[in-house]
Amino acid sequence: MAQKFLYIVQHYIPFPSSEYGGLWNIIAEDDNECFDIIIAEDNDNFYKQYYTDLRENIINAQIFALDENVESGVIESFTT
């Protein structure tokens, strides 16, 4: 199993475009998998509209290497 990382991603869409967004704690192998996991949770395709901003926020996220091999996925999220 590949090295995994804990991503803490903040993604808020500022007013007037929106006042929505959230905070995700994601375990993923890399930025691309982190993005894919967030989009998979996006049933309304809301975050796909802000593709560039979401990618940038993932790049700027706090990222921590994990000691153990764990499965990828959402650990916790808070979105509005």
C-alpha cells in the first residue's frame, strides 16, 4: 500500500458567488486523489463549479504524513 497523507482542506466560496464551502479531513495518497474524494462526495456538483479554487486549496492544505497504511477516504467534514 502506498504512503498516505492526512489533508486538512478549507474551501469556502466567498460572497457574492456563494457563502458555502467547508472543511474536509481527507486521507489520500496525493493531491489528485484528495480532489477525487471530495468530488465523489459532491452529489450536487457544487464544488466542480469551483475546480480551480478547490485544486488551489488542496495544494495549500495542511498535509501530514501518516505512519500506518490506512484506506483513503473522508475522515470528517463540515460543509454548509
